[in-house]
Amino acid sequence: MTPTIDAHVRLDTHPTHPSAVTAVLTGTQAHVAHLSLDAADWTVVADNVLVLVRIDHEEPYWAKDAAKHLSAEGITVEITPRLQEAMDEEWTWANYPMPWCTRSEIREVSNQAQKIHDDIHHGQLLIHAHAHDGHTTVAVGTYLHRNGKSVYLHGEDHLRQVTDTFDSPAGALLAFEKVHGAEMRPGPAPLTDTERAAAEARASLPLTAAKAEPARPEPETVPAYLADAGDHDALLDAFIDSHSEWEKWRTWSDETTHAIHESQTLRIERVHETPAHETAWTVAAYETPVPTACGSSPRPAPPPPRCWRSC
């Protein structure tokens, strides 16, 4: 029986990167899960917060794989619904240059490209020079571990491949210069857009977005007649203060307040001291401006409201 480990891993989509995955670890033995994810090339971005970012956009697939391994170790794994949806999605690269490959073969090719990217990122593969062959980026470099081979790289991002190997850096550079002498530039090529986005996702992650949000209570619908009385006058005052195109005044009897829009097509009537079940507000909109007149003019009837609402 697999022992239960006091560690909980919550996997979720990254708040800003379109395909990256975050892992928030909790529990007294969270370090066990931390070690497992670190070994799978997850990057630490905060205390007990890691992120998986890849240049082949296969993070949901590999996050699912990590979840299986963590569960097998006795670690509790929670996958958010939006990440589960991404894990279940079937997709392929548009205009993929190797259309004969199956989906699993495409993933294998991109995973090899990911390993090359990671080796460069971690300083295990030193790039001596790069060039553009008219179609894509090519480069030459050497693995720095003991007896490391020098390699010729072709392609970018998820299509980068090792197409040749050399016994020494000198031999690799001479061969590279022979083919790409005019376009040859020292050091690695500038980051692609995909590599730059991946670097940004590893470098920063808003902690408020990474941490698991507490469950929010469901909103409760309360009938209007059971709700507490609000400060209606303060509400109207705040509205007028923030909308300079409106003016208000109280009637001579001091029983109502009127607010009128400068277009003369919108009016609000607020009746003060109304019983709980009677109308306190009337809002009206007119097709044409409501005319005004001096005291000696006949009183015209206002046009019928286009819409109104009372409460």
C-alpha cells in the first residue's frame, strides 16, 4: 500500500502565460512534492510555488504526467477545472512541417527540442556561434559535461534538432564557418518570441494569482422587502456628484427631489419618507427633451416616457 504523504499539490493554469502550469504546495511534507517537481524541470518562483513553462506548449500534458507520478507517491493532487480542460484538449500544430508524424511522434520531436532548450537555459550546452541559413536559425555548441560532444543545431523553438555531432569545439566551429561564414555571428541567437515569453513566465508570478483562493460564499438572494433600508438620499447625492451633466433640486413641499439630465430627456424622482411598500424612486426617459417654460406660459404636457422604472 502506498504511504500517504502530508503534501497537497494544486495544479492550475498560469495567470498570464497561455499554456504554462502552476503548482502550489502545502502540507508538512510539501518538500517531497517539491523535489519531484524540481526533478521534472519545474521552476521555483516563490515559496512552495513552482511553474512549468515549455517552448513546445505541452505543459498541460506534462503536468498531467507529473500529477500521475505525485499521486503514485502518495501525494494529494488537485487539478483545477480549467487546467483539466486543457489536459483533455486534443490539438496539433498548424502547418506542422512534418505532417507524416503522429501526435505522439510530434510530441517526441518537440520534447527533444525542449531538452535542447533546457540544456542551453541551464548552462549545460554552450553555444559558440549562430547564423540564419535563409529559412531558420542554425547554431553550433558544445555540451560542458565530461566527454561532451559538440553539436550542430538546426531550427527554432519546438523544431530545434541536433543534425550533426563533432569530437571537438574546434572541429565544430570550422565546419560551421565553412558553411555559414558570411552569416556567422558569435554566441547564441537572440531569443525567439516563444523563448522570451517562457523566460518572463519563469521570472515573475503574482503571488495573489498563484496562491489558492479561499472558497467564496455563494451570494444570497434576499427579497427586496426583507433587505435593510439603504441611505437613498446619500445614493442620489453620490450619483449627482459624480455626474456633472445632472442637476437636482427639492420641491417646495420638501417631499421629493428631482434630478434632470442636461439633455432634458432623463429624469429621476426620489420621494422621501415613503412607506416600505410604496414607490420611492421613479426613473423616466423621454423621446424628446421635456420643455420648460416661465411662470406666465401655459403648462405643456410632457411627452410620454420611452421607458421607466419605479422602485
